[in-house]
Amino acid sequence: MNSTIKGIGFCLLLALTASGQQNFFNVPSSDITPHNNVFFQQQLNFISNGIQSGTTFCYGIGHNSEIGFNVLGINYDYQQKFIANHAEQPYNPFFTFNAQKSFQLHEDFKIGLGAQAGFTQVGQGGTYLYGNGVYVNEHTHTKWVSGLYYTSDNYFGPESRNFMEEGALKSLGIQLGVEQNIWSERLLFQADFISGKHSLGEMVIGGAYYVSNHWVLSAGIQIPTFHSQSQPAYVYELTFVP
């Protein structure tokens, strides 16, 4: 147990010396905000009875690193208006710091390490740690991301992150993402997947369109997977990229 806690703490420390978290939809793409630049993303998930909001801000600090903050799990119910959950895992909303760093191992391949850690309004803590391998094929304009993640129950919920219901590996899951240029580096196909039976066990399939060099509109369909606690949704994002 102590070695597991030390290992998680080491990953968090390593990530917190590092860089920012740009997403396909839910899975970090491991793109890093350039030095002294800012990244912003606003995501809205339209579910059957309301809207879920998530906001991300990142600042590039150089050396392939970024830091920032998130405001996640702002839920608006069509009947009850804005609601918060501090009674049952996963709690919301969460206010977190984020950090990420990438290591370029080859011109086509890099590793990204990242973290989100923070608290709810009443002090309930939550953590999300991950490591991604990123492969970019410049010839086909294709990007593939695959990695492992760890989250606390407060953040994602108590359900398994994979197919194991018990044991130390219950808290580890996989995350995948793909991006394919369709037209003139302005219209992109995107999809991502997070394993698990928790509230973010889902796949999102959609795309992104560069309205300008810095502003991107994205839209996708969210599909719950493997009996997860996720909900079907239409996902929309407005992103500013430096």
C-alpha cells in the first residue's frame, strides 16, 4: 500500500512540474501549450435532463510543460436549476489545478504525463493521473493516443476503471484517442474512449472545425460503454488554441 501511494505521489509530483491538458473530447491529447501562451476550452454536454459544463485553462511554462486550472462538473438541471452533489461519489463540481509535461522520444512519438487535482466546495479531494503515448503520422495527418489513467473515487466514482471489480488494479484504466485530418487541416475527425463502469466510462465520436487559426468548434456524440454510469449526450466544445 505504501509503495502504491508513493508511486502515485511521484507521478503527481512529476506531472505538476509540467504541462497543460488539451482534450480530444474527454481524453487529453498531450498537446502542450507553447511557452507564454494560453489555451482555453469550454465543453458543454447536453444530456436528457440538463447540461454539464467543464472549463479548462492552461498556460505554457516552457520545456514542453504547462500548468492551469479546471472547473468541472457544473450541472444545470432543467427542473432544479444548478445542482451540486456532495453526498454521493463522484462529487461535483470540482475545482482543480492541472499540469502536464511531454517527452519527445522520436520525431513521430512522445510520452505525455499529466494530472488534475483539486477539491469540491466543501473540501472533498479528487485526483486524476495519466500517462499517454502519442504517435503522429505526418504523411497521413493522423494522430493516435493511448495511455493508462488512475483516478480517485471522489473524482470518477467508486466503480471499476476496467474489468476488475476488486484488487489494486481496479483503479487503473485505459484511455484512447484518434484524430484524422479530413480537409485542409481545418476539418478533423476525432474520437476518444475511457474505460470503466464509472461516470466517465464512455466513447465520444465527432469532429472539430477551425473557424480561424485560433478558434475551434467541436461536436460529438457521447456513448456510454460497458454498463457504465455515463449518460448519452451531445458534446460541444469551443476552444482557443495559441
